[in-house]
Amino acid sequence: MRAVIQDRYGTPEDVAVGDVPEPVPSDDQILIRIRAASLNGSDRENLAGRPFYARIAGLRRPRNPIPGSDVAGVVAAVGSSVTEYAPGDEVYGELAGYRGGLAEYVATPPRLLARKPPGMSFTEAAAIPQAGCIALRATRAVRPGDRVLVNGAGGSGGSLVIALAKHLGAEVTAVDRADKADFLRRIGADETIDFEKEDWADRRAEYDLVVDLFGRRSPFRVHRALRPGGAYRMVGGHTRILFAVLLAGPMIRLAARKRVGMLVVPQSRTDLESVGALVADGVVSPVIDRVFPLERSRTALAHLAAEDHRGKVVVEVPQVD
């Protein structure tokens, strides 16, 4: 089968599309014929091998050489102990280990997958899993009238955070480059900040929630932008900032009555189905930036790495019998 192969950490130039053996599902796995796979910030990190936590799947090189975690496709075969799916079922979801999706087939346990809603395209379904579950967890406590700031709002995950926060009645400020401002307003942002001209962390006591998709600031700075009782949730960013947030969070909560911490987003079928239902009902919609064929996955990864995308980058897998 055709697949993207990454045998070292590096840049998009270090990946290639080649032939690898088709996987055979074990007794507790299903084999998915992949129709589409979307890219996330975690794919950019897993390609580069940094921040350091991106090497959890292999210190010197990826143990699974095929990148990609969010997929949608058709069940091609099932293991002997699998009863909930059958060949021909249409599914979508995340892959355990966050790798293996940029290929024609993947064998995976079905616990993190859900049935694709009728009428939803494979491209749209593949754009939901990681970004949707992040957005669902990030906005769980949002109330009407809350002021929410999303840093890194124009990338893979920000559009669904904005959409869910707006659906819940929040006023949303989106932070990204100036050339993404019009796009951010179109998808629902009430205000935009150009991070090259203004540091949002210099604002004082303005936000009930900050969702930070690119954590680069000290927790002792970011908490000042929160109102009393507000919350800062870091999704991704520098390793040193991650540790600083974990260490400083309890102190800030005691001293300032503000919650500063990481956003914990476990892989969850329940969360996936909740977001999928919202998309199917038209409440929110993933924003697709560009779609690439599997053979141009290197270009897709380069587009992701350049941070030029507005919403999700999706790789479609041609169906050849």
C-alpha cells in the first residue's frame, strides 16, 4: 500500500511517499481503508520531534514511521473479537498513538472511532477528531457573556474553539497574524489581535477564559489577562512553559483566585461523538483550508509547518482497486 514514511525527525523534506506492507488487523482491531486524514499541530510537532514531549513515540526516531492521527474511512476487515463494526461501515476518529493515518490502510482498535454521520463527507469527518475534542473540552465551562481569548486561532484547532465559544454565547477575541484577521472575523471572532503588533498578555483582567494553542509565555504573565475566577488553558507550546504552568498553577490559584493549567484532552469516543453530532446538526462546522492528495503529503506538511493555513489541512487518499 502507499503511505507517508517518516524515518527520522526533521522537516517535511524528510518524508516521502512509498510502498509499505498492508497491515493485517489483530483479533481486537479493525482494518480501515482510509479516505481522508487531517493534519494537526501535533503532526507538526511529531514531524520535528519538538517540543521534547513529541518524542514520546520514539526518542531517536518514530517507532511508527507513518504520521497522521485523524482519519475517516471505510471498514475493510475486522478481527475475530470485534463485534461492533463490520466491513462496509463508515467510521472516523483518532488513532491510538497519534500515528499511522497518512496511508491507504490502517489497523487500529475500534475504541476511539465513531460511525460517520450520514451525509457528512469523509473530508469533513477527518477534520473533526482532535480539533473538535480540544474545542469541546476547552469551552466546557463557557457561559453566555463570557469573554474568551483564543491564541493561535487561525490554525488547525482554533476555528472550532471559536465556533463552540460563540455557540455558547461568549464574546471571542482571536489572536493570530494580521493577514488572518478577515478570516477570523468570518468564522465568528468579535475582535482580532495581530500578535506581531500587540501582546495579548499585556491586557489586564479582560478574559474569563484563555485557550492558548501556542504556549510561549510565563504563567505569571498570562494570568494577569484573566478576570478573577478566570481560567488559562495551555494546549500546546514550549516544554519549559509546560513545566512552568504545571508548577505555578497551584500557587496562582491560591494567590490570585485564577486557574492556570494544561488542557487535558484524552482520546475519547464520547467526546468525538458529541462534536460529530454538533457538526451533523449544523451547530458548528470544521473549516477546511486546503485538500491535498496522498502523493502530495510532503507539500501538505510543509503548508502546515509554515503556519499559513486557515483552518484544517486535509489529505485525501485516492481509491484505487
